[in-house]
Amino acid sequence: MKIFQGDVVYIKISESQFKKLVKETKNKPVKVEGSYVVVHGESGNTHRIVVEEPTKNKVELLELGNGLFGLKVNGQAVITHEKHLPEKTLGSGFYFVAQKTEYFPNEERLIKD
């Protein structure tokens, strides 16, 4: 399952794939309580993960670098963006989060919306 929100995509992955991401990075997952900015857009807009009722919904974010993240949701989380409505809800599970890239002959660049 893939959920697109502008230039950011949330891809559902297995628990074993998430554990592999954790092993491959030096970073530790951080708990998300309230909201967390995943990507800043060029025009000042933001892609956010919002956790309402953090005592009920547990969310951990693993920053992998280069606009890539691992996300563990126990309960639910809402993804928001000022331009990309409606908001979307992520259910329990594991996700790989990536920002789309553009290919240029000499480089790859992250897309900014």
C-alpha cells in the first residue's frame, strides 16, 4: 500500500523490513508526540505527522537521511500538508517514507512542492 501526499510517499512495509532499517542506521527512532515536520516545502509549507492522544497512539520515527524515514505506528497518525487536502490517516503498522526525486543528467534533486 502506498499513500501519496504531494512529493512525499508513505509505503507500508513489514516489521522485519523496519527492523532492517533500524539496524542499517546509526540513528535511534524518536517518539512523536504532537506533531513532527517530515519535509519543509520551498514555499514554507510543511508535511507533518500529527499524533493526537499520544497516550493512546504511539508513533516512532527513524530518520535515515536524504529525505528518507522509517515510521512505526501503533494506533494511528494523521499526515497533513497545507496544500494537499484532505488529511490522511495512517493506521497501525510500519512505513517507509520518501520524498520524490527528480533526475537530472548530472545529479538527483529532491522535489519541493
